[in-house]
Amino acid sequence: MTKIVVAVKYVPDATADRTFTSDNTVDREGVDGLLSELDEYAVEQALQVVEAGEGEVTVLTVGPADAADAVRKALQMGADAGVHVEDDAIAGSDAFATSLVLAKAIEKLDYDLVFFGMASTDGGLGIVPTLVAERLGLPAVTFASEVSVDGDTVTIRRDGDAATQEIQASGKLVVSVTDQTGEARYPSFKGIMAAKKKPVESWSLADLGVDAGDVGLDNAWSAVESSTPRPPRTAGEIVTDEGDGGSKLVDFLAAKKFV
């Protein structure tokens, strides 16, 4: 029986007008949020692994109260249980602090594999999976475009610019998957109703044995010092074709150093 923990993130909707708060962190309350699309692929691959054999999937998220929506979406897709780590002290944490909280939470769970998406759609760093693996003392097989599990052996395919690699690892390990692993399923009505009865635990930093002084914006290795809203788009230049439109177009492109 394969037990998989999938780490997911609640992120601001990329199609919304995203802004920063007064402390120059991303405003996560003034915009709609959702389960990171890249993490949906990780949930899907975990579900496929357990459906091909026997196992269970636990979804783990770290974030404010609304982050429970990310867990709920994964449960509706078919995950078996959820864990939500919520603590005001976590706000503003960077990737290093986040990896600490995730690792401590994973240590409290019974697992064989840990799945991640390749990156979050709001941060895009892609380093949290390997940071968590380092903290757990586990090997990491990352950026998988294909995943298969046979017993305690995991095989992934990693597609690079010039070559494709096949990588195998066994035992407990961390896996991150890309958006090339196949479309994630949509929650069915049955899945939505079933999710309401699935267990979701809520943990604080104290439950994990993490000191509040080790996380948060004040402990971040980097921080945004200032931000300026993007200026509104202006009207483009209109060229009237009076028989010399071609020449005017060439002159315009040359002036912009496009030709």
C-alpha cells in the first residue's frame, strides 16, 4: 500500500489584478485564490499511482484560512485526507521557511512518497521540493514529465532541451512533476459530495514544534523593498496608408530596432 503526501499551494488567481500589501507581500485577501494549477498535476499523478495499485493520498497545504479551499479542491479530485497548517506567524515566509514548515508537517504523517508540482504559479521558484527533500534526508527526483511506480521503485522521465533522461529511485523520496504529465481531472459531482466527509486536520506551528521566530517576513532571506503598479496601456501609433504604407512600416520597425 503506497501512501503519498501531496504538497499543494493556495495562490492568487493569475487572471486577476494582483497587487502588493503595505509590507510589499502579495495581497492574498483582495483577490480570489485557488489551488495552484501546477499542483493539480501532482495531485493527478498521485491519484493515478494509488489507482493503479493500492494506497491513499493525503494533501498538505500551508497558508491562511482560505487555503483550505486548495485542500478541498484536491479532496474533490479524489484525495483521501487533508492537512492544513495555519498560523499567523507564517505570513511572508520565503521558500526556506516554507520548506521547514512543510518538512515538519510531513514528518508527522505516515508516507512513502511526497509529490510536488514543479513550482507555484505565484512564486515560480521551483526549489521547495528539493529543499524539503534535503530537510527530510530523502532523494529527490524532479521535473518529471512521466511517473511510474513499481513496488518501492519510482521511475520518471525528465525532458530537457537537448535530451530525455530516465531516472529511477527507490524507498522514500520526493517527486516533482511538470505540466506535461497529462491533464488533471475535474471533480465530479460524486467527488464533490464525498469530499465533505473526508477528514481535514488543522495544525499550528506549535503542533509542528516550529518556532515562530524561524518563519515569517522578518526571517526571510529576501524581501521586496518597493513596488510600482504597471502603467496603463496607451494607444499605439496609427499609420495611414497613402500608398507608402510599406515604407512607413519599415521605418517604424527600424526605429524600434526590430529590423
